Amino acid sequence: MKNLNEYIFEAFRINKDTIKDVSINNKSKIYVEKDIQLCNAVKQVYKENEPLDLTHIDVSGLDLNSKKNVFQEFFYDNNFTKASSIDISDWDLSNANLYGMFSYLETKEIIIDDINTKGVINMQNMFLNSQSLIDIHGIENLDVSSVSIMDSMFQYCKGIKKLDLSNWDTKNLISTNLMFYSADNLTEVNIKGWDLTNLKKIRFMFAFCKSLKHAYGFEEFDKSYMTNKQLDYLGIFKDCGKLQIHNIPMKFIRAQQKLFK
């Protein structure tokens, strides 16, 4: 039985007269230079609700550093929204605009092992409102060293229960407004070691995470506040009634009651 990648190869071969600028590299990678090629080839062979394995597609030829997000349209405007899983392992997304890349999907699993996100600045809305999403495999090792915007990145991700983001290099992070807003089933998050030196916007970061019990690494927020007292914490833990904030001085919590308003 052929796997999805073999069918994709066939689709390219069959449509070689209508799909231009496509080459097959060593029979292991499909190289695409236009996003319409990527879309057309996969649409012809994909059946709704099946796993979507895109690991054999080389997207490095696409214009990913434009204002337009190629992948938001690719996943959302096609049947791929209902894929049981999406695997983009090893994709080169360096310098890409990832705004809303996986937003509004119904998939349960996204696999991003070893993807290259060097130079990516914008991850706003990256997984927004993907309410069935349970697991983002490889999220803990995502290269966010150049990212400045993470607003609403996991907003309304109601299936995710735990996130360990302690390996993230956040030295360029400026804004996390609404980052986890209303992630209803999130029970534990770890941001220990985050560099918040440049953080300026943080409103309602965890607001309405009603199941959130354990938050690790928030001593960094205390340190950040001491060096940047213009930082606005308004409502970052609003309606987080079960929350235990680990390793943060109570005097800071008492002084910052607006965290919970």
C-alpha cells in the first residue's frame, strides 16, 4: 500500500504539463517554488481525516518572508483542516512569516520535529483556535530566538494540557498578549529560564485558563518587573482560580493584584 508521499510524487508526475517549476530530488524530496503547486499536488491525493505527512516536501523555494502567510491559506482553505495529524518534520521555515500557520484546524496532533525556524520574527496566532489539538510534538525545542511576537499563539487551544517551554530562547520577545488565553484544559506550564529583558506587552497572557494549576518559572516575571516597571501585567492570570504560582515571592503577588483582574 502506497503512503501519502508516494501518491504526492505520482500527482506531480501525472500533472507535469500543468504544474511548472517542479523537480524531484533523488526521488526523496518534492521541491516546490510556488505555493499553488504545493496545494494542487496534495489536494489531488489527500482524503479528509487521514494523517497528512508532508515530510518529503521541500518548501525552501517558496517566498516565505512575505507579508502573506503561505501556510495559513494552505492548511485552512483546504480539506487539510480535518487531518488527524500533520507532520512537517525537517521543514526549512527560516525567516518565514508564521502568523496563523496552524490556526483554526481540527487536527489532534502536529509534528514539528527539527523544523528550522531560524530568523522567524512573528508567531502570532500560530495555533489559534485549533480546539481539537492535543499534542504539538517538538514544541519544546522550537527555535524562537528571533521571535518578538507571540500574541494569541495558543489562544483557545482547548485540548492541550501541559506545555514545557523552558528550553525556549526568548531574548528578543516583546509581546505575549493573550498567548494562552482561554486554553481551558491547560493544567501546567513551564517557562523557567525565559529571558524577559525586552518584554513590553503581556496583557491577559493566561486569562481564563480555568484548569491551570501549576505555573513554573514566574520568578522571571518578578525580575523583569524590577528592571522594567512600565511592563503592564493587567489580567495575565484573570479567572485562573486553581493556580499555584511556583517560585515567585508573595510580596510581588500582593503588590501586583492586577495580575488577577
